[in-house]
Amino acid sequence: MRAAFVGCTLLLMAPPPLAGSAGGHRGARERRRKLQLGAQGKGEAKSLGGPRGLGPPFGTADWLPPTPNYSQFDATPHRVVCGESSSGVPRPCRPGEGNLAGYQHWLQPYEQRDGKAALGRLSTPDGWGRYDLFPFLRYSGFADHAKRVVNGSLAVMTAVDFDYRLLAENWYRSTRRAGLEDKAIVYALDKEAHAHLRHKMPTYNGAAGFFASWNATRLERYLQKALAERYMAAAGLVDAGFDVLLTDATHVFVRPGLAEYLLAATATADVAVARGSCHKRAALGCDMMWNFLLLRSRGDVKDKVDHRDERPTRAQAWSAAPGTARARVLHWVHLSLVTGLTDFYLRWWAGTHCMFMGFTKLLANRHLSHAALAGGLTPEANAAAPNGTAHVTLRGEAVCGPAILRQSGCEGCAPQDRCDETLTLAVLPHGLFPLPGAYPAARATAFVGRSARPNRDHRLRLDRYDEKDFRAIDDAMRADGLLVRD
């Protein structure tokens, strides 16, 4: 993961030099050209629209996102049925078995789009534009389902597809061990995952309209769409009045007390996020792990609908707290997703993690976030105390969204002049929320554990993870004592 972030950051800072210029990219371009020659068996590499197949310089109108082209592979990109059993019954694919395999870092089934008409939107789907409120109608069914199955105002959520079904079972079993079973809900990204999980755990079918919505944006690959959709679904629950703990299906809850701890840790904060690696290159001393995220709505129970046949209007839903935590959090999530979409469009070869990079780069943008450590804590002191809880404050355009600005009466003012709202992030300690792979050393204190994927080869441009990835994470979780479904 660290390599992915570093690689994406380097690409942002160093556009490829033009043909004939000196630079460190020349050898990489030549190696890639030779790989393409070998793969296609032709006398020249297939051009992607720029010098030596690297595409035009960044910022030009012709630099478009890729379109999948699987013609070079004798396989379907994704299947859920893989043959038949001995009795002739269709056999469901093992996790990742039905996905296209054989990827290499510089040999991917993608080609540049032709023509400017293929440009997708750089905003989230369903009308959540720069000055729009959250599209709550799209997620009203998910919110209504959560109101029926979640006990209290805290929802513990993950999002999975059919390949992740066994990891979802492991995740849900760990919620039982940690006393979170009555707060857990799974957002199924395809109908097969919903059919498999619906009788085993609280599950909502989020497949309807999923691809149709994200296909209108710059996102191309399934992994990117799945990452973006889970943040939108979590925001949908925040919009409905829930506090939402969003985790990966590979997170494992290991002991009780997590909900109480997180709610106490965010008593004066709007968001809690797991602490990443601490190093001198991090602007705040430590990175953030955006796949373990608590979003506080602070909506009263009365904000949620009690009767199945009633649904609040937009005015009713926002009347309780139009300019408080709910509006701040939704706008921050929205702007982070839009930042991720922009990053994906410009640097698509490292796109797998660029939804996370949207949160990271918004936080680092001094003009939009004005991020600062609270209490006089310096980045050096924060990095030197990874087992403490740090607080980061954000203000300005990253916080002052339309739900707040429209009530200020200051037309034409800059966002930072129209509101004095702040968003506070609580950065959680390593001892209680260890880094991936560090759970065995923190077993005595950790609330949650997560294993690190052992194979470190380039997987940044996959459409979906294949079977070797799922086998690898299963083996790592078993070795760490986190595969509780066994």
C-alpha cells in the first residue's frame, strides 16, 4: 500500500518528459515499448497517443481515461459460475476464480478512448454536483433498511461483492465477538453477493443502478467504482442520521468496547480515522488509513423515520442540524471523492488507490482544507507518539459546503469568509488500531486487526482481484489468527 501511495505521488509531481528529452522515464518507456512488441507480435508498438506510447503530456485535451479492451484475452473478464459439479450442478466460482488473470504491470487490456465525446463527468453521479445537496433518494432504500436492522444510531458497515462473500462472513462473525452484531450491516455490490449473504447477516442489495451511475464518470475499472460507491453508501447513512463506521471486509473486530471507545474519542470530533505510517514526509507527521473511518452525523433519533410508510422531505431531514456535523461531513466526503475522480482521470495507471488519494490530497491542500494539528502539536511530535490520539482541524472550502453557505446570506463571498465552521478529525492510536500486519504484536491491546497482503508485485491496474490475491489474504489472516470463520 505504501508503495502504491508513493508511486502515485511521484507520478503527480513528475510528468513524463517529451520525446527526445533527457530524464529518468526514458528507460521505462523503452522497456514498456519492448513489452508491447512482444505481447502483440508486431513490428511496432501500439501507440496510446503520445511519444513512444506513453500518451500526450498531462493537461492536454487528448489525455483521456482508458477503455477496457479484452480482445487479447481468451476469457471473460468476470464470471460467478465456474463449471459444474460432479452431479451437473453449476459450481459457484471460488473468490477471484472467475476474474480475468494474467495481468502484468505494463501489459493491461486498456486502450485510450477516441474522441472528446467519451469524456465522463468529474463529479459524483446522481446530481451531487459542486453546489448540490447529497442525493438522498438514491440511498433512501439503504437508509430505510438500516433503520430496521441497526440497533441505535451507530451503523458498522462494509461493502462487498460476490468475490468477497467469505471475507464478509468472517467480518460479520467478528462483529459477534466484539458485541457489534446488532449494529452491523453489509452493502452488497452485486446481486450474487446479496443472494449469498442475505440469510446470514443484515445485507442490502446495492447493485441496482450501481454501474450505470459510475459509468457516467471518469472511473473505468470495477475496483475504482466499488471503492467510490462504498463511500457514497456510507454518506447515505450519515445523511439519514446515522453515525457510520466504514471498514474493509478484511478488518476483524477482536474484542468488545470498540463502539464506546470511538464515540468517546470523537466527543469533540466529526471523523475518526485509523493512523497510517508515521514518517518525516507526512505533512502532519503520519499518514491516514481511509479504509477505517468513523463518520459522525450527530443526528437525533427523531431525525430517522419511525413509520415504514413515511419518509422525510429534504427540508424535514435537514431541519434539525442544517449547518452542523452532518453537512460538514457530507461535504468533506463529497469533495474528497471528486478529488479522487480527478486524480484517477489524470493518472489512471495508479488508479486502484486514488479514491484514498482523494482524501489524502484534499487534506494536504492548504487552499481548500487549511489542515492543522490541534493543541499546538507539531508533526514531529505526532510522529513520535503513534500510540496517542491526535486531532486535526480543517476549515475553508473543504468544510463549508452548500448546506452551510446557502444560509449565510453572504452572496459572492469566498467560502472561508462565509462560514467559520471547522471539521475535526481524530487520528487513532496504533496500539488500539494497528497497521496492517501488525496485529500479532498488538494483540493484547488492539480493538481491530487487519492482515497485510503478502505478495507485493504490481497489482495497481487490475479490474478485479484474481484468485491468487484472495488465497494470499486468507493465508495471511490465518497466520495472524484473524480468520475466525474457520
